[in-house]
Amino acid sequence: MIRPVSDYVKSVTELANFIGIESDLNLEFSGITSDSRGVNIGDLFVALPGANSHGASYIDNVVASGAIGVITDEAGAKLIGKKLPVIVISNPRRFLGAICSWFYGSPSSTMQLVGITGTNGKTTTTTILNQILVAAGKSTGLIGTVGIEIGPEKLTAIYTTPEASELQSLLATMGERHISHVSMEVSSHALEARRVAGTKFSIVGFTNLTQDHLDFHGDMASYFAAKAKLFTAEYSELGFINIDDKYGRELYNNPQIPMISLSRQNPESQWRFERIEPTARGYSVAIRGTGGILIEGEINLIGEHNLDNLLMAVAIASQFEIDPIVIGNCFPNLKGAAGRLESVDIGQKFLALVDYAHTPDAVTRILATLRKSVSGRIIAVLGCGGDRDKTKRPIMGRELLEGSDLAIFTSDNPRSEAPETILDEMIAGLDLKENSTTLVDRREAIAFAVTNALPGDCVVILGKGHETGQEIAGKKFAFDDRIELARAIEELA
């Protein structure tokens, strides 16, 4: 966990007053974390109940690392015993975000913080917005699936949205480095687990909602309810909503904060496209915004979904009063996020792409996009992750089969599940003929796709995108679709 250089010291008495409890502990702490592996000397450790174990189970490591006390619940207190002073509260996760924000002096209030949520498009939208802000001369930060950026410094991300203690420490670090604008992905898991509690966003954006994470949320209504939490006064002052999405329209029509609408073509929308013309490398567009703003230019991004991502980023940048001319001048240089329709080109005579698509809607959209722009066949490789939403597996399998000319079913991250079982669920009910095959080994599947590619075809590897590992039976192995695809092409030459 990255920490600010500045000294932060609080007393347990101050903490107790903040959360409204009584405590007679005479202690001061100089850090706070809920990750037992990230404890520093002088830290207050927050032991949370987890899905598989309680954070208090790691108390010996926490003591050895120099923690001075623990916040936990009754169950955690019993595990800790007398090994460290304990502050007991009934639901520590509920308070964690607010406590961490308070400890670091509410760092989100010192910057223009943008939170983007939705099933698809979060990473690309924040990436494009960050590029526009940099071009406008702003000092920027980026937090999301692909990684974390503090100005020019790049860090690895574990979660799409960091845990509360890591997030507030990160924002505090950005604040002391004079970062003025931060673009951040906000996941439904983070909202449900209150990782962003205590965080104030200047602007929040909603991209879309399609089936995903139902293993966690249970149903689409609960999934939507988790996303909608971001669009309340607890978190933000202003929302930007894609009203082309049915859940976006529902959110926009039942506002709890002021909302601004976005649409590709809806003439009633406050931000919309007046012109979309395909080019050899992307699109020539004209965007009309609030107050009659008109922004024109050519983008080198493939896929209609990237029009939605661009529109959201442009509208938010304009809200920060970035000159429309500066925004338009950015268009030719904008790049998508790593692993999002990322090209692998080492001189082969067919198109080779890697994409993170791991939901039914994303698979459908990517393959439909490629169908419009590829003259030859579409050869697509896809797997489904283990220990995740099982209901989407047959849907993704059907979309793969229907959307490609050669469908190759393979493993993604099987995790604790048998990869053969996942594949069986993907192809359940499908009529697999000559235009499809099943290969458990992902490396073999990628090589098979490349071997079958002819000039003018498109090979697209779906599901893992920017990821650099594959998790099998509890172990993570080095595996990067981009590297494997390049290697397979080289071996073919």
C-alpha cells in the first residue's frame, strides 16, 4: 500500500469521538489499514470478517509488524484476546471508509475526483478522460482495473476499486503531490462493501448495466441498486448518465442528485453525437453539448462502444471547463485502455486483437463491431472465469458461437473449479459443428486460432485483456494473451 510522506497521527480518543463510541484506550496511531500484509509500525489494524476467514486470524503477523491496536467486531475480539488493545464495534466495515478518510483529512475534497461505474466501459472512459486532462495541462491521477497512475508514476492494481484504507492513503498521496484531477473506476463490489465510503466525488458517471457478477449480487435488480448508490448525495454532487442504456434511463428519471444525459443520437439528450462517420481507423465525429458546445475530430478507436466511452469523457472534461478546441485536438491521439481491442501486429497478414470482454453483452458487442470492419472471417477464443457468475456461461458460449466464424472455447481463470466443467457449462445446449472447437489449454487454443487464420481474417482473444496471469487450482501462473498471441504468430512465420 502506497502511503503519503506527510505524518498523520491521531489518538484513539479522537477516533472514538468521530465514530460516536466510548473508549478509555490512551493510544496514538500513525497509520491505518485493513490488510494484515501492509501493517507498519504504529498502525491501527482494522480486522474485518471475510468470506473465508476473519482478519483477526492474522493477529500474530499484525503484532509482529508493529500494530498498536485493532478495530474489530466481537468475533474478531475473541480471536485477538489480549495480544493487542481492541476497539470493538458491531460493523467495522460500515465505518472503515469514513474512518480512513477522516484520518487522512478527507483527501478527496482537495481534488476534482471523477468516479465512473457501469458493467462495461469504465476503464476506457477513465483512460480517455485522463488523456484529455493531461493534454489540457492538468496534474492527474488514475485508479482502475489496469493500474494506478500518480502523474507519471505507474503502480499495479489489485482490485478495480482499492480497499478503503488503501484508497484513502492513495488519495492522500496524490493530494500531497498536488494532483488536481483524478479519474477512478468504481465497482459494484466496492459500493456494496462501502470501500468508497467517506469519499466525495465531484462528478460520477454511469456507462451501462448488463449481466455480470450475479454470483455476488444475486439478480440484476440488486446489481443495479449497488451501482445506483454512487448517484446519491452521500457520494457526489453531479451525475452523467448514458440514457441509451435502460438502467441509465431509470437512474436519470429518478434522480437523487442533478443529472446530465448522454446519448449517441437522442436529440433530447444534453450531450449527443451530431455526426458519426466511419473511417479506415475509427470515426469522424461531431459532439454537441450543453450550451451549444460543438466538438469535432477524428478518433482512432475501433467499435461503437468506444463512441459511448468518448462521449462520457468529453462531457465530463467540458464540465471542468476544458477548452473545446483542446478536447477536439486530442481526438487523433487518444488511445484505448490496455487489453481493450488491443492490436498485436508483428507483420502478419491478418488482424490480431486482445480484449477484456468477459460478459455476454461485451462479447456480443465486440464481435458485432468486428463483423462490420473485418473483410475475412472472425476467429474468436473465449473462456469463462471459475468461481464467478455461472449463469452467464451458456449465454457467453452462445454469443461466441453465433458471433464468430470459428469459435474456440477454452479456459479463462478456472480458479478452484475444474476447467472441463466450466467448458461443459459454456457449450450446454449448443449445436457445435465444424465452425467450433473446444481446447482446455488456453495457450493451445490461441495457437490453434492463429494456425487457422488466413489473410484478411481477424483473430480475437477474449476475456483476459490486460491480465498477466492465469489462476488455476489456487495458483497464479504467468500468462498474457498479448504475449501468447505474438508468440503464436512468430512460430507460424
